[in-house]
Amino acid sequence: MSLDEVAGQLRMPVQVVAALEAEQWERMGAPVFVRGQLRSYARLLKVDLGELLEQARIAPVVPPTLVSHTHTPPIRRMAENLGRRAVYVVITAVLAVPIWYVISNPSRNAPPSTASLDVVPPAASAGTDVALPAATAAAQPATRQEGPYIASLAPAMAPRATAAVPKAGLTLNFKGDSWVDISGPDGVTVEKALIRAGESRSFSVGQVGRMVLGNAAQVEVQQAGANVDMTPYQRGNVARFTVSSDGSVVPVSR
């Protein structure tokens, strides 16, 4: 066989095959590769190369020796471990001590007590013989709250009741014939009809949710007696708007 045929069957470069036959091992690289290529060539030729490999001047395959370039003495390793632990202990102490101090002293965070200057003190002032009435003394608390008092010039006042403001409904006054489609908050139709001129409709808060008014220019919409401008809700001569829970008129949300 030619070199090209051997190289093709072994899938090796022709130069490698030529170097194997010339025993030019120094051109082949590492000894482990040379021995492997020789065994492949021997299997192709069906010959035994055991004795030839022993006689060939090919360096034996020796595993590389691991050499440690750095060496840390045991005492130094122990010192480094102790140093790291000390750092962790210091960081934990710095974070834990303030939290423990705040938790163990809740009185430092308590808000100061306030007292109005127009309230009679629970005990008579020094140098006077004025005593509290029996009823007043009985009304005084048995214990006194610790901590400073902050005087307030404003007298203690009882909260005043706020009168409830009635919610205003809607009133529709028809100056001309108008077709209406009125539905409640739940979508159920309240009224859907042609209403003649001169008629009116009144609805309480929460009774209607949406309105469609035809011939809107001839319909007067009032809330709590005041007219509502239909221009923002009118398109052409049809007005569409929604009545909120407090009775106010808002645009239709699409």
C-alpha cells in the first residue's frame, strides 16, 4: 500500500505515516500519541508490535507530577480561621446590641403624655391648703403615669356631631318629546319609553346607573335643584351618561 492509502485508512496525515515508518519519534509529539498511532498501524497490517514497542526508543508514558507551588503552615491556617470567626462575631454584636437595647427599653420609645392647662391638678399645690372636693378626688385615677407631661394651651373639647348631608338625586324635565333608556346600577331597565313634553321624572340616589336621552336639547337635567350641562355627554342630539353612587353625573366608561 502507498502512504496515501495507509493515511486514508488510518485517517492520519501522510507526514505522520511517513514519520512512523522512519521512526522519527521526536516529530510525533508526546510518547502516548506515538504508541497509539503505532498500534493503529499494526492493527491495519495485522502484525504484533509488542517487541518492537519495547525495543523502540520511545519514552515511557509517565503521569505528570503534581507540585504544590503554595504551602500554608497549619498555624497560619488556624489563625486565619480564628480571624474570620472573630469578624463574624463582631458584626453580629454590632447588629444585635442596638436591637436588644431598643426592645429591652420600651419606655424610651413611648410618646409623652399630654395634659391641658385648664384641668385642675390631682393634688393641691405646695404652700396652699386648698383641697379637692370629694367627688373630684374620687374621679382621679389611682395610679399616675410615669414620664414627662407636655402642657397644651388648648382646652379639651368634646367632638361635635356632624349632621349627615342628604344625597341629591336627579330630576328630568322634558320640554319636548324625548325617547329615554334608563337602567339601574345592576343593569335592569328602569324606564324605556317615549316621554311627552311637559312631563318630568325624579330618581333617588342609587336608583339609576345609566341614562340615554334622545332629543337631549329639550331635556333639562337637574341635580339638587341645579341644572347639569349636558354638552360634555351629548353627541349629536343624544346624551349618554352614568350616575355615580353619590348621584353625580359622569361620562360613560366604554
